[in-house]
Amino acid sequence: MSRWPDHIRWFSPLGDPALNDPAGDRLDLHLMEMLDAVRYDVGRPILVTSGYRDRGHNEGVGGATNSAHLTGEAVDGYIVDVPLLRAFAYLSQYPFTGLGLYPFTTPQTFHADVKPRHRASPVPLATTTIWIRRADGTYVTAPSEAFDAAFDALLRS
């Protein structure tokens, strides 16, 4: 198994403790390579607020029972001095399989993952699941009217 720290420039197991991967063997290499590329392309640090989680930690933060964090396939974080919607635009240029926006956290954060998903879609290239966590803690996914309303509200804020 390839350790991601052997391939990554901008993140480190000990320098980024929120990754929760001190040996560099829990987080997915492809995930970390993409985050490293985003960091390089944007020219701003990405601060990770949550990386790998064991079941106890995941339950403690209210994570989904099938969370990609449990398998090391997800991180939550933010790009320093970059508004959330702009960060979303940058992240959407990469082949993440899941992108979430959490505008009601402090700081506002994104979720990016590479968890395999099987979506029922007439468009076979629609491979990224996108969602917003609303102020009441519920999630809305795209495409939907609820997502559109939540996204429009973000644009106006």
C-alpha cells in the first residue's frame, strides 16, 4: 500500500493533525493527490477540519453511518481567505465523487470525497454527488428544487 505522504507536497501527517492520519496510511492516496493539486493551483493553504474518523469519533460528531470519513475517503476543510462558493468552484474542477457545502459552520467548510457511488442517472457522466447542509442540519442534494433554493440563498448571502 502506498502511503500518501510519499507523494504529497502541501500536507503532512503530523503538520495537519485534523487529518487524523499520523502514519499517513489511512487517507486515500487519490483524495490527497487531488487536494494537493487544488492547493497548488489555488495558491492558498487548505486547512482540514476533519479527515479520517473511527466509528466513535464519527458518532461523536454526528457523522453519517456510511460516512466516507470512516474509510479515509473524505476530508472537510476550507481554503484560507477564499469564500465557500469560490472554493466550491475550484474543487468542482477535480473528479471528486462527493462535494458538500457547510455554510452554517464557523468557518464555512467544504466536504470533498472519493467514495465510490452508484447514482441512478440518465446521464452516465454525472458522477459527482453535490449537497448543501442547511441551517437546520438537513441535507439537500443536486439536482432538486430544495438544492436550488439553498444554493440561491448562498449566492445572496
